[in-house]
Amino acid sequence: MFHTRRDTATDCRRRRKEAKSRCFGPTTPPHVGAYSGYGIPKLASRPGTLPALVASLLLLVAAAHAAEAPPPRPLDEVRAVLAQAPAPPDTDPLREIRIVLLADAKDHGAEEHDYPLWQQRWRVLLGGSQGSDERTPLNLYGPPADPALDGRRGAPRVRVDTAWQWPSRQQWESADAVVAFCYLPWNEARFQEVAAYLARGGGLVLVHSATWTMPGPSERVAALTGVGGFTSYRHGPVELQIATDHPLCLGLPPRLSFLDETYWPPTPAEHAARIQVLASSRESLGSTPDRVAPQPVFWLFEQDRGRVFGCVLGHYTWTFDDPYFRLLLLRGIAWSARESPYRLDALALRSARANGVKH
Ligand SMILES: [Zn+2]
């Protein structure tokens, strides 16, 4: 069952409020993002007035539309993109990379913020079923796709470990890339742990909720990851402008459409100049049309030897089955682990949402 857009927005506020009460966040005051999507201006009138009711009806109509999964990508188009990447490195032996997938309890409705499902499915997508008879599907959205033998193999020389709420000390010490898809319960000890991890050359990949800092944007998080958090969000169509000249975007079209959630603007603002933006969407910074500006949706940040890859999308399960989303995220993971960004490209289409994909 799909949630309506109004349900989704309300759920976001409620869940963030709940999460705030249980996280060990920085001391900046809570600042839950203003709802400002679809170009509908924020209501100036009191709840219950006619303009407010009309606007609410508009939101509901838009909601029904927003909750539909987008159509699958054309398979031939995706294959043409993949064909532009250089062949995987043939170094023998291939360097083993250790990836930790970090998740937490699900905190939104159906098809939203499904961290446990993502962790379960991507553990097999990346690392394979590791010799067991386990038949875990690789897709998050819709009925389980038949996990063909190819899909259960994982990527060559990739070892996957999982963590719940926060990686163990041993995981921080041994990982090449930690991929976080959940709100991150930052505290002083954890700032220091991540700083040490990045200083030794670790890779950190932040997906959706992990880029939204609780209880509010943080200078400390910005110093470590390039983006300290956000203050606004909306659910709906996302039109990305892609930095096609960057190696991580090799082959991708200059514009890509998604149906997901965006966060913006990077806060505190002064840190935003330090990130390298791979993809952006135009978002409203106020109630007038002239206050629309590109906002980072995928970005890179390097400090010392550490590499951080940020990804705002990931609200809905179907986004993880989108081969272009997968390609960007997989390249971000490989890049953060100091590997060829194309090393995991072959996973982009396994059980993905593309017309004609054979699972
Ligand atoms: Zn979300």
C-alpha cells in the first residue's frame, strides 16, 4: 500500500521528532525542514482557512501522483551508459575491499527509509550469498526478483560486513568503505572516531537520512563530511543536472529524472564551497520564483586521505533498484574505497528496474 504525499510529509516530521529524542546529536537547536515542494508556496494563512484547505487538497492530489513508482529505465540506454566505462581493472590479485553497510530500525512508512531491507539486499548485491543456499533477492521494490546465480555472486574480491546504529571499533579500523543509510547518532566520541577513520584513508558514503543531521545541521559534521545537514525537504519529482565531465558520471546523460526526496540547502552554508558537486537539483529558497537555485544531491568531499561521498536520494525503495541511482552510488562506494570508480559497475543492472532486465 502506498502512502499519500500528505501521509509521507507528516510521517517525516513525526519520525524526525521521534528520532531527535533518541539521538545524541550536536547542541544546535532542532530545525526540522520546512515543507516547500512542487512550487506550492508555503501557506501564509492559518490552518482551517479556505486557502489553506485548497492548498491541502492540492497537496493530496500531488501526493497520489508522487507515491507511484516511476517507470523502469530503458535497458538499451542503461547498457550504452555502462559500455562507456573502462574495463574493470585486471590487476592480479584484485585488491580485496571491505565494505560495512550501516543501518538502523525502519523509521518511515511502507516503501520509505527501509534501512534493514536495504542492508539485507545490498549485502548480497555487493558481497554475494557467500556460499550459502540463501536466496535473497537483490531488489528492494516490488515482488522479489528471482535471484539468479549471477546475482548471488556479488562483486569480485568484495567482503561485506553489516553494522547496526554504529560500526564497531574493529569495523572502523578495518573497513575500506562504510556505507550509512540511516540517521547517524553523532556524539563527541563518534566525531573523533570518524575523524581518525578518514585520516587513515577510510571511505564514508552517506545515503539520504545519513546526510540529514539530527537534531539539526552541525558545524562538526560539516567539517568531517563537507555537509553539516539541511533544513528543507520535499517529496516528488527530482530533475538532476549531472556533471557529465566528472569520471564518476561517465556516460550518464546530462539530465536524469527521479521520484524521491530532496534535502537542501547544505548548512552551514560556508562549508558548501568545499564539496565537489556531481549532481544537483533546482530547489526553492523562498516563496518567490527567482529564489530557485541548484542544490547538491550527489557530491564528493576529500579531507586528508579520507573520501566522503554524499547522496541525498534514497527515500523510496524503488530508487535503490534504479540502475542510474545504483551506478552513482556504486561508483561512490568504489571511489571512497580508493578503487577504480567502475569496479562495481556490473552490479548496476542486477535485478534492477529496467525494461527487459532478466533477473
Ligand atoms: Zn526521506
